[in-house]
Amino acid sequence: MIIGVPKEIKNNENRVALTPAGSQELTKRGHTVYVQSTAGVGSGFNDDAYIGAGAKILPTAKEVFDIAEMIIKVKEPIESEYKLIKKDQLVFTYFHFASYEPLTKAMIETGAVCLAYETVEKDGGLPLLVPMSEVAGRMAIQEGAKYLEKPLKGRGILLGGVPGVMPGKVLILGGGVVGTNAAKIAAGMGADVIIADVNLNRLRYLDDVMPKNVSTMASNEYVIRELVQTHDLIVGAVLIPGAKAPKLISKDMLKTMRPGTVLVDVAVDQGGCIETCKPTTHEDPTYIIDDVVHYCVANMPGAVPYTSTLALTNATLPYAIKLAGKGWKKACIENEDLKLGLNVINGKVVYKAVADAFNLPYTDVEEFLK
């Protein structure tokens, strides 16, 4: 198979979808890999490293898209890339369709096969979302702690406190991968942490494994309304696979928070779990509503591309090898986890949560896999 790796062009997105090591794994299996020039530089991999691994370098994204049967990316295509995608071309990347209707409709029009990292499922988990969720969860505290500083319009709180001064208070909404990793870092910094979730079994597990400065609480609207009034840093970490995130913090709750409270919405890619959330960039990461600082960067792991690229490609490469070796149809027939990643095929939406999000016709994926 001919595989193309274009350079990511989203604002301050420095990750790359394939490392030189990944290129070598594919080329030694007889596949041809084309990488856009400088695609890996932001992650620390120059063109010579790819050439040494058997890949070929092309100067422009158009040339990569034109020649490739499968495109491997990190972030969803943006508007300037829509026209480059061809009918029947397999695009393997994060899409987060349910949060952005124009992207969904654009991919329907291309006639491409869109296989989304975030809906690939294995043993009830999301193996291609996990590594970036781990990075984003840890970054949520790192960034939240920074924006709690007074010069950045925060409350002027040091999360760990000092002897004689109480530590900062962190509320994490969601006890999944993001929430767990956020809690680890917040606890390590010495903060007073609460994880709120609706899954009692998950809370029991977290109660067993977390340090003593992390408490758990069953989540509901009443509890959230009470907690947001007294916490300095609030992390939205709730995910429904392939669907829009539920709105857990409403606009009216902001008026009950203390000025300088920081909100970090890690679910922004899926529409956000904070009503006042809107996607921001690393270039302009925050905005303020009702004296509350909002950090809603849609590609948080892009700020630490070396770590993120290695973590992501560790997870995606085995699937890319299957897709390249068998073709998307056979690979998805043989692998239930990959089949669940199919979102749009030849102009039809085959993932129900995406169809429901925009009231689009839904087609059973089995119609394409017969």
C-alpha cells in the first residue's frame, strides 16, 4: 500500500503521525511511505531520519495526498485540506466529528473512508485515545497551575501551598483516563483533590489507588454546583465515545465561582463539558468570562510533541500495519476494534453517535463490509 504522512498545519500542532521507526516497520513489509518535507521536525525527526528508515520525501501536502492510498494524520483535516482528500482514500486520524458539523459534511462530500482514532475500541477501552488522554490529563494540571498565577489573571494560588498555608483545591469532573492522570499530577503537586464521577465502581477503584490527598465523590448537578464555589482549578474530563460531551458546568455556575478560578476543558474536542467552552489555540489559549479563566486548547498534547508523538505512534502503528497489509475492508472485518473506528464511508455516516449529533442519515457499517 502507498501511505502518505502530511505535515500537520493546525495552530501550533507539532506532532507527526508516523515516526521514522514506524516508517521502517511499514517499508520493510513492502509498503511505500511518503512523508511531507519537515513533517517530523516539530517532534524532533528530520527528513534524513525518514529517508534512512526507507521513506520518501515529498515537498507539498498536495503531492502526498495525490499519491497515497492511506493518509495517516494526527489532527482532523482543516478546511484547506478538505479538497486534497480523494474518493475511496482511507484517512486514519483523530476526527471528533460529533463536535463539528462542517468537517463531517466535508468528509461526506469527499467520498473518502474516514477511520477515527477516537472511536477504535478494544476490550471496552479506547486504545488510540488513551495515550493522548494521558498527556492531556497531566497537562491539564500543569497548565491550570500556571494560569492560577496572578499575572495570568488567576487567583494567585500555589497548588501545593506551603507550611502554614493551605494547598489549592482541584476538582476533576470524570474519573477516566484524563481524570486519573490529572489527579496523579495534582496530588503530586500537593493539592487537595476531588474526583467526581457517576460510576461508583470506578470511584471505589480510584479510592483504593489514589494517595490520601485525593477524595472521590458521586457526581450530580447539585454536587457540582456546590463544589465549583470552593475550588481553584476545575478540570472537565468527561468523554462519551464518538459523541458530544455532556454539559456539566452551566454558564450560571460561573457567577458562583471565585474570581480567578481556572477552568480547563479537556473535552473541548468533543464539544466541551463546560457550557462556556469554545476551542482555543496554544497561541491564544485562554479567555475570561465572569472573571473565570477558561483554558480550552483543542490540541493540548501538541505543546509537548516529542512525548506525544512517541506515545501516539506506539498505539497507532499496529493498526496502521493491519490496515496497510490487509486493506481497510478486510482489516475491519477481521478486527472488531478497527471496525468501530469507521465513521464515514463513501459519503455515508456509519457511526450512529455522529449521525445523531447532526440528524444525518445513518447507514449500518455492515453494508460496506459484506
